[in-house]
Amino acid sequence: MKTINALGPLGLIALASCLSLPLQANDANWYIGGNLGETDADIDTGRIAQDLFAGGFTTTAVTTDEKNLGGKLFAGYQFNRFLSLETGYFDLGSINFRADTLPEGTLNGAMKTRGLNFDVVGYIPLHEAFSLFGRLGVNYALSKDNFYGTEAVTVTNTNPSKREANLKLGLGIQYAVNDNWAVRLEDERYHVNDAVSNRGDIDLISLGVVYRMGVAPQPVYAQAPTPMSTPEPIEPQPAPPPQFVKRSVSANEL
């Protein structure tokens, strides 16, 4: 999982900063959402060749189609900015293969996987809007296989199926658009078993949306105007007394 390997060091760097962010009153809430993306499986071609060899065939070539469309629907409860529990339904699409053999013939197979999951999700806030998250959980998957052979290859059980619980994990990044809506980009790995006991992994790289329920917008309070200070009264100043200038005048000036 290249995305998981790349996000790991970044999450460790952000761990110290997340503890300094204050909790908000509306962090605890229910949420729902959905993801859509591409699945990438790991087909065990060696196991296919081994099974054909046990039936008397030599495998000359194996071609695979390991990518498909996948998605999930989920619901969860977030306790605070750092922890939530999540459950959902996933569909990982189908994977296909074709094995050419000697004596001449082909073995063709396809596997569809869908099921339920329950995860513990931990968050590392990076900012008021951005946060990294990682998940660890259990998936209960139903794998349905479809096999058919051509020419010399015959298949006795064409549609086996299997249900089994396995590990599930993932990493992602989330951006909160506003108090109610957020978008996610994540990479998840589902450990699954098919009907012939081949253990493998299916990765789902997807983009999703999250809707947080019961979150009221935060009220904005107008700032009270600053009271104006009353100027101090100015005391009236007494007028200065008249000043007289004594002057002598001669008879000639008069």
C-alpha cells in the first residue's frame, strides 16, 4: 500500500501538534458517508499453477485483471477529535484470471467480494480543517468464485463461495468543508480468503464524503460597542483684571 507507507512518517510528525488543539463542544456526533474508488487485488498465480499441476496440467501462461471498481457505505459515531467507531458495507468488485495449459486448454476464474466491516478510527488533527486518520478493524467478507474450463480442462465445482472474518486496516486524510460536510481520501487493505482457501489482499483507494448529523452552526455574537468616555467639565476661568497705565501729559500736549 504505497499511500499507507507514505502517510506513516507524516502522521508521526503531526502527533506532537495534535495535542495542543482544543476540543470543540460539537465534536461528539453521529455521521454517515460513502466512498468510491479503485480496487487492486493480489492474485496468487503460483497457487493456480500448483493446483493445475496437481491435476496433470502444465501452466504455460497466466493473465490477470486485478483492478476493478469498488466502494463502501458507512456510519459511525465520533467521540471527540481523536477517536470514532465505524461500521459499514463494502463491495470490492471482481478480479479475473486465465491460465493456459498443456495439454491444451484454459482455466478461467473470477471472484467477487463484498461484506461488512467494523473499525476503530483514530485521528491526528493537523489544522482546524485537515486531519490524518488511521483505521484498524475486522471485515466479514463473502467471496463468490466462478470457474470454467475449456478443451482439456474441466471444473467440477464451478461456483464455490466462502464467508470468513479477517483483518482490515487503512490510512487517509480528511478535510472538513464546514461543520456538517467533509471529504476523505483513503487507502484500505482487506485481507480476504476465496473459496479455494487462497489468502490474499485487496486494496481499495477511494474518495468519499462524510455528513455529520446533529451539528448546529456555531452562533456568532455581535461585539458590544465600547462605551464612550464622558469628557471632564471645563471650569470657567475668571477674566483678568483691567490694567491701567499711568502717564503724565504736559500743557503743550493738551
